[in-house]
Amino acid sequence: MRIDKYLAHLQLGSRADVKKILKGGTVTVNGAVITDPKTKVDPDTDTVALAGQSLTYTQYVYYVMNKPADVITATKDSRQTTVMDLLPDELYRPDLFAVGRLDKDTTGLLLLTNDGTLSHRLLSPRWHVDKVYVAGLDAPVTPGDVRRFAQGIKLKDVTAAPATLVPLPAQHAQVTIHEGKFHQVKRMFAAVGKDVLSLERIQFGPLKLADDLSAGAVRPLTDTELTALQTSAHMDDDTTDRKAGGSHD
């Protein structure tokens, strides 16, 4: 890994900022001053220090966000606010991406990471990781709707896998899917003649949206939460796939 990328991943600034730091002669690798941003370092074996203070490199990071409405799930956009714009400077890394996508008007639990393997596992229908939503509807859920969701609903371009639909008071409903196709929840409700007026994701695998995580807030996952997510995605399986994926719900 290049030293400028290493330092940028530690939130020490942009590549341009990092180059200025390097030119200042305050960065050392194994005790030797490094000024060339192209210098290669091994995060596992090399000792990197800034102004005499050793730096610890973390390869993967994992955050949970309570996504607010009117924010798009994208890494950058010149016209609209993205979920990355909500990250405090100390948490931002240029290699971060969202695990799946929530529509602009959809709120709730969103995972952010730079771990492509875990992202792929969490999103792939093969691993059956549940995603749970609460939808506000223009009409109450009927027993027939519940049966159709349980059977799997044929959409225009694909048949959605069986899903669990639970009626809630005030024309709301909880729906559990383990896919993540384009606008899937909204399209499934449209197939039974209902419009979705609001949509919030409250759970992703074992991870639930905490009451104390306010809209727009973000925090690192705890070790317990990360372990539970990895277990739900069968990360101990020998078959791994380094991919970063995405899908609209």
C-alpha cells in the first residue's frame, strides 16, 4: 500500500493534505523519514509514525447510521446531500460505501463499511439475511395481502421471494425480506394495491435500529454487533467473494 493512501485512510486529510504532511518530514516508516507519497508500506509489519507518534492502521471499518429522509445513498453527488456528507470528519474514509441503498425518502438503519466481502454476503439472497421495514400505507393490510407476501409476489421483471408481512395499527405494516431488489418493498405493496406513504428500515440481520440513534447520527458498530453480523452472513464459510454490492429497497 502507498504511504499516502495509508495516511488518508487514517483520516489525516485528503491525498493533497497527506502530501503536504509528507513534505514536512514528520512521517517515518521503521524510523526512516519518508517524503515520497509513492513509498510502499505494509500495514501488518511496518511501523509508521507521525511526529514521533505511532499510527495504527485499521483495514476495515463498520458504521451504523440512522438515515434521514431527503438524503441519497451515494458516495458523492454535486447537487444532493449524500449519506457520506453526514459523516463526521473523524469517521470518514474515501473507500467507504453503503451496504445496499435506501431510497431518498426511505429512512432508518443503514450500514457503511469498506468491507466488500461482508457487504456482498449481507446483500446476497443466498445467505438469507433478513431486512425488516415498517411501512406506512394508504390502506390497511388484509389477510389476503399477508398470504400473497408469504407466497412470493410476481413483479414486472422478477418474482420477489416469500416475505413476512405483519399488520400494525394505524395503517402500518412490518415486512421482512431477505433480498434487496430495486424498490422491492414499495413494488410488492403496489402489487397488492397499496401505496407506501413512509418506509423505515428498523433491522438488518441481527442489528436493530437503536432508539437513541437520532436521525442523521452515525456510530461505529460494537464488537458484539459486528460479530453477530458476520455470523448472520456466514463469514466463517470457506467460500468468500470480495465484492461490493448495492440494491434499492
